[in-house]
Amino acid sequence: MNYSQVPLSGTYLKDAEKEHREAFGNLLAEFDIATSRQHLIAEAPEFALQKPLQKFMPCVKGRV
């Protein structure tokens, strides 16, 4: 079985983003969370979470 990522078209990405934003909104509608505290990260979490860590803890670089 091959699990490699297939090349994605721009249309697919736009549709996926729309679906994720919709699902995110539906999920957060169940909770009392201020809009300013809601964050939808538009990249893989393992990479996105490295950015603030590297900013505030430079010694962590690449070890997440």
C-alpha cells in the first residue's frame, strides 16, 4: 500500500480550506470562546508549533 501524498490542485486546497474553516466554526460554536482566541492553523501542526517555540526558546530549534 502506498501512503505518499499525491500532488494537490489549487481547487482541492481551496475546497479543503473551506471545509476546515466550516468544521472549525461548527466545533467552536459549541463552546464559549472569544473569536480573538480562536486560531485555525493553516499548516501541519508539527511545523506550525515550532515557530513560537523557536521564537521564545531558541535552544529548541528543530527538536520538536
